[in-house]
Amino acid sequence: MQQLSTHTEKELLLLVADSNESAFRQLYDLYDRLLMPCLTDLTKSDHVAEDLVQETMLRV
């Protein structure tokens, strides 16, 4: 399995474009950690915040 931890965001996006599921998971985890606190604060709901993250990542 390819090690992804040293890839840049741009490289991860290119790998995702090639249907690399591991790259997608790493990108998802990165953005989940960044977006969840902000979205939870804005929406006052963990459930709504997670739905927004998922909807956003579907567009990647």
C-alpha cells in the first residue's frame, strides 16, 4: 500500500481523481478535523455539522 502521509493536498487531490480510496480517506480526515469545530460552532449541532462535511466531500 502506498504511504500517503507525505503527500501535499494537491497530490492527494490528484490521487483522489485517480480513484485512490486511501487518498480520499486522508483528505476527508484532514478536512473533517478542520471543518467540524467551525461548523459545529456555527450550527450548534454535531449532526448537522457532520452532514455538511459529508455533503462537501461528496463534491471532491
